[in-house]
Amino acid sequence: MNRDALVTLFCELVQIDSLSKHEAAFASVIADKLAGLGLDTTDDGVGPRINGDCGNLICRVPATADGFPAIMLNTHVDTVGDDTGIQPVINDDEIHSAGDTILGADAKAGITLILSTLQALDDQKLPHGELVVVFTVAEEIGLVGAQHLDYEMLQPLPRMAYVLDGGVTAGRMTTQAPYADNISFEIRGKAAHAGVEPETGINAIQIAAQAISQMKLGRLDDESTANIGTIQGGSATNIVPEVTTFEGEARSHQEEKLIRQTRDMCQKVEEAASQAGAEANITTERNYNGFALGPDDAVVQRGITAAEQVSLEPNLHKGGGGSDANIFNEHGIPSVIIATGAHKPHTPEELLHIPSMVKCCEWLLAIITLQQ
Ligand SMILES: [Zn+2]
């Protein structure tokens, strides 16, 4: 794989802004690049439904030989947060951002790898099966594009998917990811003048504090976590606060443990509220379902064999977060996340390790062209 070409393409891509729900201009650049390879892209039309300016981009690359499985390649086109005007700086083997912004290697390293691999397949006229390339929108704000994707357009479903949204270590595949719930709490107490008649009030903030202090939070065990992440309430120091709202989440690789933890967090709030004569309104929502694939699954097996073919040590990893792979697995497409060379995502220290990206590109090419 040509290192310079990968670096040039990556630097071009990160300089084009693509905030969640504002991906249209960037998506058209991707579509143009695919058109340059003689490939058509289709927008699945979900943009208006998710208040975005474009939908997910789907591109079918026809098979050039028989005997290969149909493989889906995916990554997301949006970058996290609201950083714009990203300027990449090349420093020996690493690319950083010039300012205090993210770099956008999450997931533009993945896009670089997909486009470069399609280019290599075309240049070298390599035999491969059908490829279904899916660029999702609005991943960073809750896997929104993947959740709303028009899966009818993927029929017949690809046999497996590789999501290029992983870490720095070439050869690493995330084959397991947790289940996750989001929980929103509202406590309604009673307002009163804090100095004149506090005894007639019911302090919603105090109830929230009691409930949260009773919860098990943080790392619960080696496969479960929980967090309260936001809290709002009250209006002035001289008013007993009537309402407070707070939000949290729980995750676990075991669905039963997740259900138990979510129930426990809700119970703590219900108990504290009822003891104080307040009202608790709670909404829980399954954010995504987990998955667990192993070496017996074709998608993992292919990743391992291809890694060995390009002298990489395959490394199966249990992830702690959700990604579009969770949603694809839910929809019946066995999916793993593979490394791209990107490191420290979602921070100003984010970087791309160039030799890792080059190796990941060789790996992806091997995955696609592997004859089994
Ligand atoms: Zn990402």
C-alpha cells in the first residue's frame, strides 16, 4: 500500500467539515471519489427523518469473481463534537491536529482505508466478491444513521461486515460489545420559600442526591458499568427546588446483568422519592443490544486468516462501547470492528499512526481478496 497516497487522501478528508447531521458536502466528496472508480452511490433517503442534510450512502461494488462471500464495509462520515476547520500536521509517523481540535481520524482513517482499498482492487484487477459499502451518518450522536438505515436496500444481506472504526493496533478486531440502556429521571417535589416556610416544600435536589448516593456506579464488574452523567434542577437559592432531572446509563456484556442494574437504579429513585412524598418519572430506553462473536464465526475467522496472511498478529478484543456494529448485528449482519491506525479518539490528542494505517490497509485488502 502506498503510504504517501494514504496520507494525502486522509489529510484531504479531515479538512472537510462533517459534523453530525451536516454531512452532505463531505458525502458528495466521497460519492465523487467513488464515481472516479466507476461506482454509483445511493443516498438511502433517511436524512429528512433524522433532521440531517443527507442520508446514509450506499455503494455496491460488483463481484469480479465467483466463490467469494458478499462483504459489507462500513464506517461513519460524521466527526464527534463541533470542531471545524481541522488542520492536520504530519510529524514523522504520526498525524495530529494543528490546533486544539480533534483530528477526525475517527472515522476518516476508516474512510481513507475503504476508498484506498477499492482503488487498489481496481488498479490491480484483483478478484473479489460483491462489496456493499455503507457510509453511515450521525454515528457520533447515538448510532442514528445505522438505526434508521434502509436495510431493504442491503438485501440480500451481506454475509458479514467489517466496521472500520477501531483503534491503533493493526490486527485488532472488536468481536464483543455490551448492551446499553439510557435512563432519564425526573423528580417532582414541591416549591416553597426557603427562608419563610421551607417545611411546606419538598426538595427535589436533595431527593436526587439521596437516590444517586445509593446507586452502584462506575465499574460494577469486568463486564458491566453504570454512570449518572447529567443533572439539572432548581431556580434560585431561596426557593426549595420543585423539579430536578438527571440522566444516566448502564452497560453490560450480559443482558440479564444490564436489566438488573437498570432496575436497581430506577428503584433507588422511586424509593427516595416516595419516602419524601415526591413524584418520580423515569424513562428507560434500550440504547443498543450487545453482540459476542468468536473464532467460529465466519467474519472473525476471515479477519484472523487475513491478518496472518499479511504478518499481523490477530487480536480479538472485547469492547466497552457501542458502535454501528451493534446495530448491524441486531439486523442479522455478523459484524466486527477493525483497527484503522487511529488513536485517542474524541480528544485534542487524537492522532493517526501512519505505519499502522498502512498495515490496516494491507489487512483490509487481504480480508476482501481472501480465497477460502
Ligand atoms: Zn467512530
